[in-house]
Amino acid sequence: MALVLKTNWSERASEVRILPPPPERMDLYLEKLKENVYEVFLFFIKQVRACAFAGSFLAILFLSHHITIPGLYRYDFLFLAAVLIQLILILTKLETWEEVRYIFLFHIIGLVLEIFKTNPSVGSWSYPEPGILKIATVPLYSGFMYAAVGSYISQAWKVFNLRLLNYPRLAYGLLLSVLIYLNFFTNHFIYDFRYIFAFLVVILFWKTEACYTIATEERRMPLVPSFLLIAFFIWIAENIGTYLGAWQYPEQLVTWTAVSIHKISSWSLLVIISFIVVATLKYTREDRVTEFKKQ
């Protein structure tokens, strides 16, 4: 004789009631949601603040594409406008003279690379428009595009109260950045070591974390992915810049096409150089200040 158990699941289901959360829990949920929304908004505002120079320069670039000033070449206008932006940032104390020194260093690093890359025998890219304020084939404003990267990193360091955990010895980082920079030149004559250097970057900074503060709570993230994130947004800006005729790659001379996504690897390496230089300068300055206080 079999025992059959019958269960009326419809009756059981009707007995189940979804109870609303207690008022205290709902208040906590809404408070947390409000904090998260505020933190996202503040994060956006601080990013805009860190992009003060880069964003202003991109706006001037867009403006120069649609407005012509009689008697003034566009490339010369971009250089003069970049200098004016820099002066405004100093006068409004959004940037300090120390940060301007960082930017000037990146300007030199960028110009040297530009002079080599735009040489007709290399021809990586070109500046097709005329101008007076040039060195060889390179308009002087181009150095500010590299300076914009250094400016962003320096400003983000300040507004997010950045500090680094498990950062490698400064000498190792500097040596790696020099080798990466030299590879931008030597890869036209010998093997391109970029992916080997990228692998070394991962090893060197594997344990390094960036600690940053948006509102009050300090947060952390691995340092290496941040290089790729910054490079991705630079690649987007590069597409805007080439579309507006700031410079052109060989495949864009006839008709504009999107910049190859493979360029993100180059920008990642440039971001790494910029970050290491800024970190070295800041840590060296902190050491000098510490030594001065001890005296």
C-alpha cells in the first residue's frame, strides 16, 4: 500500500506574503543610495577639475576648427591659446608653479618625440597645415598635448589625495620609463619591445595600489588597470583631435578614419612614463620637505 502525500502548492503560495523592509532598513538603504549618488557626482566633478588644462585645450581645438582669425595660422593660434590657458590656470591658482614645471618637462619630452616621428624619413604622422611657430616639421602647440597628460596626472593626484601602496623603488620605475621612451625611437630600426616592457610594467607594479579619496572614505584600486583606463580616454581624445585636423596619420590624409585601437598600447606606455615621472618628482619633493623639517 503506497502512501501518497498531496500538497496544494497554490494554497501554500497564497500564504506567502512579501513583507516590506522595516522603516529603519529602508532609511539606511536610501541614505546609502544618496551617498553613492553624491560620490559619483563628486567623482565626475573632480575628474573635470583634473582635466582643466586638457579639457580647455580640446575646447580651443574645436573652436579653431570652425573659426578663422585673419593673419594668424591655426597652429600658431593653438600655441598662443595653450599658453594663455596655462597663465589663467596659474593666476586662478588651479595650478602651481611646481606643476607648471612638470608640464614644461612633458612639453620637452613630447616635442623631441614629435620631431622624430614627423620626420619625412619616419612619417608616423604629420601636421599638414602651415604655421610660423614651429621646430622643423612640428608646431610648438603639439608639446602641450603631451603636457596635458602630465597635467591630468598631477591634478588628479592632488584633487583625489592620491597615495600609493607598495610602490617599487623609484630607480626601477625611472629606468623602465627611460627604456620605454627610447623604444618609441628604436622600434623603427630594431625590434619593437613594447609588449615586453608592458609585461615588465605588470610585474613591477603588480602589488601597487592607488589609494584615493572622493568624498571622505578612502578607496583603493590596482594601479596597472588605471594606466589602460587613462590610455583609453586619451585614444578617444586622439580620435577627436585627428577629426578636427590637429594632426593626421598617413591613412587619414585623404579621408578621416578612426584611429586604430592598437594605438591604445602606445598611449598606455606614454601614460606609464608620465605617471612614473610625476610620482618620482612628487616623492623626491616629499623627501626634500621631510629632510628640511628634520633640520
